[in-house]
Amino acid sequence: MSIVYDVELSVKYMDVIAQGWIMAKHATLLFGIEWNLLWESPLDDVRTSLNIILPTS
């Protein structure tokens, strides 16, 4: 666990953590995927197929 000594930074950290949580809730579960079959696929196609949406900012 990380301790934030600067209170102003804690808001930024929590925003990023919340954004990651939401992204993970929407994405396909990544366990059990045969990654070795996807090496030749374009990364954007893999992200789309797994519903991995990158943050806009």
C-alpha cells in the first residue's frame, strides 16, 4: 500500500485508481487467454476484441 503525504496528490491518485477500476470492469477477463495465438494480431484489434478501452487523457 502506498501512503500519500501530499494531500493534493491523493485526489489525483484516487482519480486514476477509479478510472482503472472502471476500465477493468468493462474489459473481458484476461485470464485463460491464449496470448501466443495473438502475437501476429494488431494491438488495436486485440484491444477491441477484449473490450480494452484506453483512457482519453
